[in-house]
Amino acid sequence: MADTQFRPLAASCGCGASRFRVSARPFARFICHCTICQAYTGKPFSDVTVLRARDVQVEEGAQVSYRKHKLPPNIERGTCAECGKPVLEFGLAGPAKLAFVPTANYADATSLPPASLHMFYHRRVRDAQDGLPRYSGYLRSQLAVIGLMLRGLFPG
């Protein structure tokens, strides 16, 4: 069922050179404290939204360089060739391909879902004060996020 009230969202890297458009409401949002996300974002954690990759259109001229930092999971993390800041990430393949968009990259974050959980909390740099569920360890963190994404992909 189409979300008739959702308006496409503009998003970009920190400098604005790598722009993209999100044409569907993200179905999940979480906060990751893993060391890869810390290195990728240059921040203590990564606050990301999740949507189907087909709902993200990178604008022509955007120069995004993708890199896999570690397997598993099979996540390609894109950075801007101009500023080196995170742009977006892609994971999985085929019709299940997902996009992970750093929440800070949206021009207007008011229509985004609230964050649902913290993953890899054992790797945190500082404690969270938001009351969200916290998952530590690789398996518990992955299972929590997979469950969140499955509920978003298959509501009801």
C-alpha cells in the first residue's frame, strides 16, 4: 500500500556534493555503536534509517566511493569523494537489497521514524540516555536489528 502522505526527502553528504533522494518512508531506524560505524562516521555511534534500496536515487554527478569494511555483514559503505563523509550504505542483494541512510544526512528529519534500539552497545563510547533497548554482543545485536528490519519489511 502506497504512503500517499509521504513526500520524497532530499539527503546528502556533509558538503552537499553527493546528493540523493529518498522516495519512501524509512521503515526502521536504529543506533549502532560498532567500531566500524564509529570509524565510518567519525562519531561515537551511527544513527541510521533503513529502507529498500530501490527507494533511494543517487543524483547524477554524485561521486560516492563504496567500500566493504568487514564481512559479515555484507554492507557497502559509501563516502563522498569530495569531503570523505558518509553518504549511504547498501546491504544484501536482489529484491532484498536495503539502503541504510545516516539520519544526519536528511535535509528534513521530521518525518523519519524514531530510533528503536541500540546495537553493539558493548562498544559504546558513552552511555545513551534515551531509554531505548540496548543489545550487546554480535549475535544479540544482529538478531535485534534483523527482527526490526523484518517487522518493517513485513508489517502486520
